[in-house]
Amino acid sequence: MSDLVVVTGGAGFLGSNLCDRLLAMGRRVVALDDLSTGDEAHVSHLAANPNFELHRHDVTQVWPQRLEGPSRIFNLACPASPAYYQQHPVRTTLTSAIGMWRVLEAALHSGSRVLQGSTSEVYGDPEVHPQKESYHGLVNPIGPRSCYDEGKRVAEAMCFAYHRERGLPVRLVRIFNSYGPRLRAGDGRVVSNFIVQALQGEPLTLYGKGEQTRSFCYVDDTVDGLLRMMEADIEGPVNIGNPTEHTVQELAELVLRLTGSRSKIEYHPLPADDPRRRRPDITLASTKLGWVPRVSLEDGLRETIAHFRRQLGLADRLAA
Ligand code: NAD
Ligand code: UDP
């Protein structure tokens, strides 16, 4: 079996953290990334590593000819920030759908196993709480988030079509909100927005009344879940996320406390179709993968705040 692993979206937030872990495990890694929301700086520390290569490539295009057959492909290429993907709905739909098709065809050709990084967004604005993998979701197929939600749903369908019809080994994980170092300051997601705003003394932009909930999983835990799922003997889908649920108001207050910021909270209109509640049921992950998240929100936020302090050139000092 080849020790080569391909990570699409390998210069992104989750992808670059995954590349680090795979290299530490002794794998050779090729990251395929068009750098649309990723950053070369996320993998610049790997530039001299002979086991790592960043290949600038758009996954909607023909798979790179010279790439030798990997044994494993993690498919993470897709923008994940709602603020970003709602500005690029065509590109997002194509990246999920065509990108998935190209990955699956390449995997058939090289005999690779594919892990698809799906999302809790396939549950849409869920009526069932917490969300189990058996729930089929409530997605608005033509709403502003549908480019992402439906793109990921078609990618899931395609994985199982290739599995059923062609016998391709696939693994499906539904990732819930993850955060940590290498989120970009301008990414637009809530954790990076609040931390950067707090550190810069700007108002925290809270959408709606802050009553909507999310369950935030630290990146090291998420990456650990992806690695376990890739080697598991089930296709999934399996939820990977932290089951501790917080309102967005609670998150804002926690960020203010941990940064020691005097920023105010400023309330803005809630975007259309913003899911009201989200929390994973992780029974499957814990029983089938032996996976549970280890890092508390407070500890994970401290690490993430330290990362943004360094990135913004502020002293590496925490208030609490
Ligand atoms: P990210 O935006 O940091 O990473 C996505 C990466 O994919 C970027 O490096 C980007 O440049 C690259 N990319 C985008 N379109 C591409 C294309 N057409 N060709 C090649 N590369 C392309 O986001 P992330 O948070 O690291 O998310 C990674 C994956 O995990 C995504 O598929 C996302 O849907 C999924 N996911 C993430 C979360 C989360 O909370 N972080 C939650 C659910 C699912
Ligand atoms: N949100 C917010 N302020 C921001 C960014 C996001 O209040 O500056 C809210 C957003 O409306 C949503 C939650 O935080 O209810 C999580 O948003 P994010 O974009 O991080 O991801 P989502 O879970 O919506 O995909």
C-alpha cells in the first residue's frame, strides 16, 4: 500500500492541521489547493519537508496527471465560511459537486480510499435535536446557504453511488463547527470574527439576539476524528463534533472574558436560513471510532486567542 496521502484543501484551516498530523505519523502528503480561502503560510513551515508537497490545483479541473496513486484521499476542498460561500455560490456548488466527482474518479483509477469532509449543514435548520446521522435534515434547496448545503448533500450521494455501483471504499464524516489556530482573521466565521474584534477593541458583531446555538469543536479533536474515521471499517456517515452546546451570546461573553476586552456587543440582523440550534449526537463516533472530543471550549479558545494575538502582532498575554 502506498504511504502517499492526498489532502484536497490542504492549505486551509482543517486541511493544514491534518497535513501536520499525517506527516507526524510518517506519511507522505500532497496537498491540493487553489488557495481561494486557504493560505500558503499555513503550510510554509513544511516547505523544506521532503515528504510534503503543496500543489496549486482547482479540484473542479482534471486531476493532476503526474500525481502517483495515493492510498488515501481526504476531500476537504470547499469554502466553509457562510459569509464567503454566499458571495460565491456558483463556485461553491461546483467545488462540492464537480470536485467530489473528480476525486472519486481519481480514486477509482488509483485504488484509493476516500474520506469526504461533509458537514452538519446537511441537516439544515434541524427539527430534531441533537442531530443523529439517521436524521435527513431540513434544507432550503434554493436559499442563500443551499450552494453549500446541497453541494455537500450531492457529494454525499455521489460517494454512496460510487460505493454501491463501483465498490469504491468511501468514508463520510459530518463535521460540526470547528475552530482553532489557522482560522484566518478575515474568514467571516463567528469564532475568528469575535476574537479578532475583541483583540482590536471593536464591537462584536452578533447576528440576531444571540439565542441560536452551536457546538464548537477544537481543531485537534476534529482532526483526530477524521484520522480515526479514515481507518475505520464503516462507511458512515459519522458525526464529528463537540456535543457541548452554547448560545452565540455565551460565546461572545466568553471571548470578551478570555481576551479581557472592553469591546461592546453590537446586534445585527440574523441572516436568512441561519440554523437556530445545532448539536451533534456522537454516539456513533464514540462507539465505532472510540472518539470523543477532549478539549473544552475555554481551553480551545485560549489557544485560538494566542494564535490571533501572534498573527495580529499583539503580546502573547491572556487576561484570565
Ligand atoms: P477553509 O476555507 O479554511 O479550507 C478550505 C480549503 O479548500 C481552502 O484551503 C481553499 O483554498 C480550498 N479550496 C476551496 N475551493 C477549492 C477548489 N475548487 N479547489 C482546490 N481547493 C479549494 O475551511 P475549513 O474550515 O478548513 O474546511 C475544510 C473542509 O471541512 C470543507 O470541506 C468544509 O466544508 C468542511 N467542514 C468544516 C467545518 C468547520 O467548522 N471548519 C465544518 C463542517 C465541514
Ligand atoms: N455569527 C455572529 N456573528 C458573526 C458571525 C457569525 O453572530 O460575526 C453567528 C451566525 O449568524 C451563526 C453562528 O454565529 O448563528 C455561527 O456562524 P458561522 O458563520 O461561524 O457558522 P455556521 O454555523 O452558521 O455555519
